[in-house]
Amino acid sequence: MVKIRLRRVGAKKQPSYRMVVADSRSPRDGRFIEVVGFYNPRTTPETVRVQEGRVFHWLGVGAQPTESVAQLLNKQGTTTRYERYKKGEPLEALMAEAEVVAQATAKISPKTRREGARPVAEVPAAEPGESEEGETG
């Protein structure tokens, strides 16, 4: 069975996820068929990008989204647009609507921290000619 699921990427304790189409027997971060989106829960608000045309294709051929992906697709409005697509609305009109929705969301830097997160302390750079102990020599 083919699933649409999240694949974890990013550094230790800094997760972000790719939305991938993969065989259900392959491991979470293992082999996949195609990347169809991106999800970053660490930004405020969360960053979600979905290639809706590809998601429609995979849903049409029988791929099943996992619970977490289904929640993300519902939040983006992709599931309602897919239902309308199945009822006969043209794909181009739905993709234009999805583009308008994507443009309406605020531009978020992927480096944005969550509110309340402690900033990383900056270490001042040593001036030229100083050793590590701060003595010139």
C-alpha cells in the first residue's frame, strides 16, 4: 500500500518534515517515491507547503494519507479542494485557488523561532592578534 506521510529531516532537536509518498513497508526516513510537500512545526505560525497537483494525483491512484498528513491537508483546505476535483471541477481553477490561498498566508522565514524560545547566546569574536586566553602576543 502506498502512503502519504511525513519524513523527518533537520538537525537534532530541530525537526522539520518532508511530505513524501512512500510504500508503507519502508522505514520512516527510508526509501520514498516522491516528495509532495514540506512541513516545519518550529515556525510561528507553522509552515506548510503542498504541491496539490501531485497530492491529487496520488490520492486519485489510491495513496492513503497518514493521520498527521490528513490533518495538515485539512488545515490547508487541500481535502475540500480534492473533493471538489472528484465532483468535476477543473484542476486549473482549483490550483489557482490554492495559489491565492498560499499567497495570502504570511511569508515566514524558516529560521523563525517559536515564541518564548531562548535565543542562542552570541559569542564575541576574538580580535586579531589575541590568543584564546585574551592575551596579546
